[in-house]
Amino acid sequence: MLPAHLAARLLEQRRAQESAEFARQLPLYADDAPFPPDTDPDGETAHPLPDWATNY
């Protein structure tokens, strides 16, 4: 069994590696797309989002 200070150090290293791997997989940039879109590509108005509280 590991002493507490070694276990804490290993846990800290593992968390640092996991967060570094997560950050490595993030995209470098993302386009800010409006949601919901203002208009359809053909120029018509966008359809309203469904009201899930009343229409189910």
C-alpha cells in the first residue's frame, strides 16, 4: 500500500494528464452559430422551437 503523500502525488499527476488530454482534444476555434437560426437558407422565417411543456 502506498503512503498517503505518494498516493496524493500520483493522483495529482493523473488528474493533470487527464485534463491535458482533454484540452488537447478541444478544437482550436469554433464558429459562433446563432441558435436558433434567424432565417432559413431560402429566406423564410425560422420555425419556432416546440414547447415541450405543453406539446408532448
